[in-house]
Amino acid sequence: MAALRRLSGRCSRPLSAACSGAAGGAALTLRRQEGGVRNIVLNNPARRNALSLSMLRALKEDLLHDVKSKELRVIVISAEGPVFCSGHDLKELSTQDDVKHHAQVFEMCAEVMTLMQRLPVPVIAKVNGLATAAGCQLVASCDIAVASEKSRFATPGVNIGLFCSTPAVALGRSLPRKVALEMLFTGEPLSAHEALMHGLVSKVVPEDKLEEETTRISHKICQSSKSVLALGKATFYRQMAQDLDTAYKITSQVMVDNLTLRDGQEGIEAFIQKRQPVWSHSQDEKK
């Protein structure tokens, strides 16, 4: 509840409009937006911020809320407590629930993970603790990940008889194959510095610098045009799935399209005129 009190004092709108969670209980996620930065906090430390179906639905709602607004420029996902995210709630995956429910959990998880890469704004994971299984998948699915030195990352499902097949999708696209497979086959964790060395996270900083560094990156992103960033992000993920020749064909056309945007021309004119650009953040073309 400490996070709830902190965010309550800093929200400019009613807390009920800024938080998502199970009806009648504590909010599973907390959402606050200020200066173009939306902070989403996983807020179920008692359950190690497990990605239950309810948590996934709350996270999806927070990600999509007013996502087309020019006021939203970047999303930061963090967590309350010593565990960033422990993965799926294993109680939901027991035989007490039927196969249909199990399918709903994994389908919703896949939807949230792919959604983050399809959003028109960058998504940053701010990790300060342990991220395992689907929690590790969550980190790997973000565009940028900043971790404290004490953070660790693991896919230990194999040790309890449930191989981390869905986390492997994100891990296999973020890590070298042999590193990902060692994690998946042994369940042994990577330290924060090992995760940095292999490309799972972008930066590792002392715990007391985590907020500062994440804020610095977020504010730097906010200085750019939302429409240009949206085009660039979508194109990056699109071309990564192509062969080299196709990737260059796609991106060459996108560069031409970028030049037709109002903000594309504004940036070039501002550079030539030696002034700061005034972004419209719109998809409108230059007349």
C-alpha cells in the first residue's frame, strides 16, 4: 500500500481513474502520468506480482488507456516489492481450473507481450529485483530495459515440470540462442550484468540510481516527435522479421514517408535554421 499512498499524493486526477485491479480489492496495477511519461506499477507484492489473468487484464488496460493522446510519449513499467514479476500465478494453472481457463491465461499473456511492441510509444521496463518466467518475458518484450545491479532474470519452469515455452519466444528474440537455451534448460538465473552483456537489458545501474536513469531516458524520448517515434518503432519491428534486401526496401520507403510528415520537415527546417523544433506530434503530412 506504500506505492498506493505515494501515487495518490501525486496524481492530479482521482485515484480510481488512474488505477486498475480486481473489484473490491487493492489495485493490481497503479497508473500515473505526468510530463508525457506514464508509469505503470505492478502492485501485488504479496503474490510476487504474478501475472494472473486479472493482472494481465489490468496491465493491458493501463497500456491502452488513451494511447493515441499526444500527451502520452513513453510508458515505464515497474513493480512494488522485492520481486519485479514472478511469472504466471501457478494457482491458476493447477487442475482446479479447466483447460479453457489455462488457454485464456496464455492467450492474454501473448496479447499483452505483443501489444507492447505494437504501441506507438516506447515501453521501458524498470527492474529492481527478480524477474522470472513470464516476468522475464515481460522484460524481454519491452523496447528498453533498465535494471538495478541486484536484479536477476530466470526461466525456471523446467524445474517444476512446466517448460517456459512462451517466455522462450521473447527470450529467443532478445538473447543469443545458446544463452537463451541454457536459461531454459537449467532454470539458472542471469545476474543483471550477465543480462546486460547478452542483451536482455539496456543498462544496469546501482539501485539508488535506477529512478534517475529511467527518468533521464524517458525525458530524452519526450523531446522527440511522437509521430516520428511511432513510425520508427513500427518500422524497426517490421523490418527485423524480413531478409536483408526486403528490410532495406521497406525502410527506404519509410524514410521517404517520414519526409512527408509535418514533423519530418519541421525537424530538418529547425536544424538548418539552427533553432529548436516545434513538434506537432501528428501524423499529418506537410502541406
